Amino acid sequence: MGARYFHLELQHARGLQDQLREALVAAILDGVFPSDAPLPSCRDLGRQIGMSRNTVALVYDSLVEKGFLQSRPRSGYYLHPDYRAEGALACETRPAQAPAAPDCGDTGDHAPSWGRRLRLASQVRQGVLRPSNWRDYVYPFAYGQADTQRFPIAAWRRASRDILGAAHRSAWLNDAVDQDDPELIAQLRTRVLPRRGIHAAPGEILVTLGSQNALYLLATLLLGPDVRVGIENPGFRDAWNVFEIQDAEVSLHAVDDQGIVLDDDLARCDYIYVTPSHQVPTGVTMSAARRDALWRQAMRHDQVLIEDDYEADLDLTRHPPPALKASDRHGRVIYLSSFSKSLAPGLRLGYMVADEELIGELRALRRLICRHVPLNNQRLLARFLAHGDYDAHLRRYRGEHARKHERLCAAIDRHLPDCRYNEANGAGALWLDAPAATSTQKLAWAAARRSVLIEPGFPNFFDAEPPDRHFRLGFTAIGAERIEPGIALLAETLARI
């Protein structure tokens, strides 16, 4: 009976009880088990799937507690009546053939034409070229991804247990409408933002689902067909995409070794989006002279600066320059950052600092979209910060970050001497210029066939005919021991194309 009704292929990396519990719940909900007969005995099921009788008994008992099963002495485990009906429906009353759709005439007997109905075509906008299976590459020089082995699991687990206690449950179980967790706001004000020289009042901070979410909120609220926004070229592709969705006039501006180039065309912009700490994608840090000149221009022409400080905590210089926002005395800078690069991109936790009036409008707009960022994640991060675990993690992470950066530079110098790069002061990637006449698209394709993942640079340019000599090597996701072998293999590939 057990072999007929239930099958489970075990995954050795996961707990046995969890796997069995999930599989049994799925089978119950799918109507696999009969409503009038017991489930396989603990001994029979354990023998069938390779588990001990006691493990199966513990799982069965947990499903009794959850209301999926009933235990009958000397008889066994049966489906709870609530699930007998559902199972019977799933197994006995499912139609053998779907009923024919009603004849609605020539205009209604087909699926809607979504292409005709769409008012916004998001999928046609180019993104960063990275395969979805990038983790399967032996040498993944992928930018913006995390080395999951470095995530502080033990400390994160402690913070998770902490928020499940009575002292914190009410803080995240209730709907906050449009508000953020006050404990996280306090930690951002006192522990995170001061590192970048920023001092903000609680009403000047908004928690976001990463910097991308912040950009979309800003663009929706501030940009339109009659608004001109300047961006760096090369630059952050999805910033361009977000601005263009709002039909803003996007103005492109070159980048040199001091940051975005200032000229009369930039002076005519209403907003300027910049990445001054580590320019995307080149990694250049904006010089003090260029910062001063940008400030003077913004004041003179009544411009607003959107500062994306996406790698705020990863600078490796002894005295990193403060954020542009640190010098803001007039609310002229909108500051964006997140924990995606320093902790993990999958957390989707970021924050925005701006004038309180603007934050109020952004908060109201966010309420219409998603109300607020999940409060359990906010409180968890707040406890992680309050315990000092983030500071401890950063010390370790920066040390490993510096070692990887040094290894990558040494490997490039040894194996790719004809490729020029900027060391980038700790940015999570190096931006390289390949030898003349090299197509980095061809290089990336050939390298991928040898399990070396690199990112060609052309998607970061917004010109009609972007250059194809540049490529990016991220080093946050790859193990330090794989950096030099990967670069050596990349050099062999470059020599062959």
C-alpha cells in the first residue's frame, strides 16, 4: 500500500524530518491517500523510504498536532475528516475532460491580447547579461552576488530566535500601514549612517526593498516627460531603464578618472544620478575636486543629486571619503543604499535618506504599492545590528574582500598583462579594458564554454553603438582559491579567440 501511494527521494543536504513532513503534507493536499484506510505504518513507510521507524513516528505525530492526521489506537494514522473530503474531491470528482469554452463569437473565444493591452513594455529593456545558472560555473566572476559561505548564519539565527520572543513579536506581527520598524530606524541613524558621515532625523529615513525599489519610487514621484535627468555613461543599466519608463529625458555624461564629467549639458539637468563612492561599472571614486565642483553646480542651477552608495561599507581605503549626503545642508541630496553587497542581495533590504517632506510623499506612494517592507525582516536586521553582529561581520568580510581583491589583481597582472584596470578601492568588481580589436562578447561566450563566467561591458553603455572592449570581473561570489585558476583559464581563452 505504501509503495502505491507514496514516494520520496531524499536529499542528503536537508533534514529527514523536514523532507518527510513536506512530502506528506503535499500528498495529503493532493488527495493521494485514501479517506477510509490508514496511512502506511511507521515501520512500513520507514522501510520503504530508508528512514527509521522513530523518525516516521515523530513526523506523523507532528501532523496530528497540525490537524492533518488523526491517530487511532491499535489502528494507525488516518486523514483528518477535513482532508478526507478534499482528498475525495481531488481523486473522485475531477472531470475526465475540461468542459468546452462557451461560444462567445469571433472576438471573445481566445486569450486576451496582452501585447495590445500593455501600456508599459518592461521586458524589452536590456538588463545585465548573466545566466540564471551562474552558480553552476566553476569560476563565477559574477558581479553583485554573494559568497554564501561568508554569510553570518549563526548570528543571523540568534537574531531570528530573538524576534520570535514575546518582547518582539508584536512589533512585526501587526500591520504598520506605512511606517517602518522604529528600532531599525534607530539603528540606521546611530550605527550605519554615521559611518558615511550622515546624520538624519527619523522622519528623513525610509526603508526600501533594496536600492532598486528606492529608484523606482523616486522616478514615479519625481520624473516625467518634462524632466531631465543626467546619468553616468557607462553607468547602471537599470537606473536608465527606470528613468526611461517614466518617459524622462535622459542625458548621458562621460566618466573619467575623477568621476562624472561636468559640462554645460549636465548643468541643464533637473536631477543627476551618480555613484560617487564606486562608480558603476568602472569602480572610480569621485575626487574631492570633482565633488566640490558638482556641489557648486547643483547649488547654482537648483539641481537635486541622487546618490547611490550601493557599496557603502566595503571601501578598503584607510580614510574613505564621506558620502555626498554628509555635506548636504539644504536637502539637495537623495541618498540610497542597501545591505545587498555587504550581507546578501537576496535580503532586499535598503534605505533612503532625504528631506522629510519628500520622504513623507515616498512613504505614501510605497503604501499604495506594498504598504511597508516586511516587518519581521526589519526587526531581524535591527536586532542583528544592535547585537554588534553586523560590525563583527564587516570586519571579517572586509578582510576576505581585501584578500580576494589582491589575488585578482595579482592574477590579472600575471596572466592578462595586456588588460588595463583600475584597482577601484574595494569595489566588488574590476572593470577591464581588453586589447584592441578584442570582442568581449566573443570572449565571454568562449569562456563560458570552459565554465568561466565574465560579464561583457557593452550593456553598461547607453550609446547607439556601445564599445565592445570592456568587461567586468566580480569577485565577491567566487572562492579565493579559484581566482587565479579562473584567470589563467580566461587568459588561455583570450589567446585563442
